[in-house]
Amino acid sequence: MFPNQPPAPAAPAGPPSAGLPALGLVTIGQAPRSDLRPDAEPLLPGVRLVEHGALDEDDFTGGSEAATRREVAPEPGEAPLVSRLRDGGSVLLGHRALILRMQRAVARAEAQGAVATLLLCTGRFPAIHGSRPVLFAEPLVQRAVAAIVGEAPVGLVCPHPDQVADVTRRWSELLPGPVTAAGADPYAPAEEAHRQIAEAARKLADGGAAWLVLDCIGYTEQMRRTAARAAGRPVLLARSLAVRAAAEVVAAHP
């Protein structure tokens, strides 16, 4: 540096997440999921989150809401899915209505640099593809639970009572021990959601479940604690099992 020459100005700092590997988070509802980040971010240090929703391009406001809900609703006889809208409300969904919407959401996440994308739903979506790894929450959660619980009886909490038979059937195909299920809406107002979860957890424990699984991405860490207190049983949380596995996939990329 020449005498009396002022120091060069520092280069402008980029955003804190610039240069970090990115994980796509695709919900079957709308993004961003403000209820998810507080639980997911501590499990993903050094990872940039790219959020998109299958319903981000759909209009749930004003006079459009009723028609949109009919368009994405389950078909007759189809087990419903439940997810969260951006305004905090919930919506019942059908698999077939979601496939193309989820495919577009995965493409948007990859366009923003996601090295892998996690589908935030414990339902089955075998037709979703990407140019980078697409991770399905259901097998990630189910196989982790199977490895943990062995032959012990398992009680599953799912969002809607119309899902109980389907959830019981799918998990019974995987787990060697007894499987039972009960419904509790994670998207109800907070006090009511925790009441339903506590009631479902007690019912499953009284029925002999040695382990409980909160089998929806909508259930939170606080809801896990509510279930554990009510049931006196260990409780596995779908969202944390799926996110932990996704973190490993992101870490594997240079």
C-alpha cells in the first residue's frame, strides 16, 4: 500500500446462506412452512433451505377457495392427505391431484440450487422425479421406525380419522409387531391440536402400544412432548426422522 493511500473498501458481504449446500423442502400444501423451520433448522447446520409447496400456484382466497378445494380434494374412496396452507389453515388433498403440482415444485427447488429435495409428506408418491435425488419421507420414516422398534407394538397418530385404516394397513405390511392408529389434527388451533394428540396418545398406549409414531410432517417437537407426557411412552417424530436422513444426503455432496 502506498503512503497515505486509504485502505480499499471491504467487499460487500453476501447473504449468510450464500455458498451453502441447499436442501429442497417440498410440502404438499403451501410454502413457506413457518411451523417446520424451528424444528428443521437445528438438524441442518450449514444447509440452505429452499422451500416450495405443491399448492403455491393455487388460489385459496375469496371466491376461488371453494373451487380450488374441490379441484385438489381426494377422489371417492381415496384416503385423504392433509396439509397446511400459508395462512395456517389446512386442506384435504388427493394423491392424483398432487402429482403434477409436486413435480413442478421439485423443479423449482432444483432451479434454486437444491442438491436434493425432501418431499414433506408421509404418503406415497412414486411418480415424482428430479434431476437430483428426490427423497420420499414415507420410506425414510418407515424404515427408521422399523429399525428402532423391532417387534414391539406400535401406535400411530395420523392427522385425520379417515386415514386410520390406510395408515394401519401400510404400516402393518412393514412392521412385524401389532400396529394400531388414531387420528389427531396437527393443523387445528394449538390448544385443540395438543388436546387431540394427548387423547390419541393415551388411547394407543392403553391399547398396548410400546412405541408411538407421530406419522405426519405437521406434528411438531412440542406435539411430541405432549404425546410422550400423555402416554408415558417413547415417541418418534416423522419430521425429524426424515430431515435427519435428508441432512446426510446433503452432507454427502461435495
